[in-house]
Amino acid sequence: MTRRAWLAFAAISLIWGIPYLFIRIAVRGGVTPFVLAWGRVALAAAVLLALAWRAGTLPALRGHLRWLVLYAVAEVTFPFPLIAYGEQRVSSSLAAIVIASVPLIGALLALRYDRSERPTSLRAFGLLIGFGGVVALVGIDVAGSGSELLGTAAILLAAAGYAIGPMVIKLRLPGLDPRAAIGASLAVASVLLAPGAALDLPARVPSAGAIACVIVLGLLCTALAFVIFTVLIREAGTSRATVITYVNPVVAVALGVALLGERPGAGAVAGLLLILAGSWLSTGGRLPPRLAAWRPRGPERAAGAGKRPVRDPARGCDGSAAGAACAG
């Protein structure tokens, strides 16, 4: 991946690791699933549409309405309330780890809809290892609890939507300004979510902390996050972009333990280890550019420090057969 893609990957991995904490606090504080989803989406839509209008990029959306609606339904309208519903029954840590199934679902969809994203053997192996972590989590930590199984099933359905959304962005909405495309999609989603929110009003006034969580979810975890995610999709492709869902659980589990007193079980620990390994392999098994360029000096390299390489016309500067040009 490019350096820009790695920066976007790091940013979105962090930003989308924290929503599970805020969702958990919000639903505990009295915000219902549909009201939570509608509130964060409507706020994010207003911000992004205002920015797109100021930039003059809204006219470019003409002719893309049906794909904007499809993206809104797949990425927002169904997943957001499903995750909030699921987190009424499972911990924020578990919710984040279950969402890690997104890259595998995306890889399966790519077999039919996107030839360029079909996984290589190495990346497919990484995806399977990562999904093995999800299986370990569900099989060890969730099995036996009907309520938790229901919550997990709701979150898995949300994961399917999260796998479809990036594919729509790449294949049907390329080149559009992210603020305009995402803002319009979120506006559509807010309209679709409004009836559910009206029928799912809280029984009491939510706490101030719960309301603050909705605002953070709207501005940071929706408006800003979706723009960065769109950049990542265009830089790295949908399969690699959705691998953020393998990294998010690390952030979510850490926050759940530190701030909510959650105690992940053996399945969660095993799942996280497998998920981290799968994340690395499914991005190609390579380090970011800066880390890849760094190598610790061994005895041979230290001894040769300061010496200019001898150029062999038939070989590269490093003695390889690559034939790379040497600096003069």
C-alpha cells in the first residue's frame, strides 16, 4: 500500500475502534438503537453537505442517486441500528471483534463482483486466520447465552452491510468528492432511519453523557471517519480497506477494559491474536514503507558502513541481478 493509504489506514483503525465504547455508553444512558443511529447520521450529513456545498461539489452527484441510496442502505441504514441493538446484549469488545468478519465477507463477494479484489493465496490465508479468531471468540465466549447469540447475529448482519458498502464506493461512485458522496448518502440514510427513530423514542430523557456520545459519534466517528475511509478505499482497494476491522478490536477491547471494566474471556484473547496475524497477512504481509526501509545493522553491514558499492555492469549496486541503476 502507498504511504497515504497507510496513514489513512492508521487513522481509521483508531477512529473506528472507539465507536463501540460510545455506543455502549449511549445505550446504557437511555438512547435507543434507532434514535442513536439517526442522531449520529443526521449530524454527520449536515456537516458534510455544508462542506460539500461550500466546495461546490454537490452538482457532481447527478446521475448517481440509486448508488448513493444503495450505499446508504448497506453501510448505514441497516448496520448502525443493528450494532446498537447488538450492544444491548453483548460487550463493546465483543461487538468490535465480531465486526472483524467484514474482510472475509468482502473477499467472498469479490469472487463474484470484483475481479481486481480477488484475494491472492497469501491474503486469503490471512483472511481465514483472522476469521478463525472470530470463530474462536463466538465459540468460546458467546456459546450458551441466547441473548448474546442474538446480539452477535445482529452484529454479523451489520458486518455484511459493511462489506457491501466499500464495494459500491469503488465500483459505482469512483472519483466523487468524499464530502459530497458521503454527505448525500448519510442524508438519505437519515431519512430512511427517521420512521424507526420516531417509533423507538427513549422512555426517559437520556443522560448528558449519552447525548455527548451521540455528538462524538456523529462528528468524529461518522463524518470525519467516512471521508478518510473513502480515501483509503481509493488508495488501497476494498479488500485491504476493510481489513481495518481486524485492527479496530484491539482499540475497542483496550477501551472496554480500561473504561467500562469489561473482562474479555479466553476466546477474546485467542481471537485477537489470530485477528492481528490475519490483518497483517491479508494486507500482503508487508510493513508500512518507513518500517520496511529500516533495517537493523548486523556485523556485516556495520563493517561495510561508509564504503561505496562497487558497480558490476552485469549486476545491480547490491550485487543482485536486478540491474538497478546506481547513484553517481
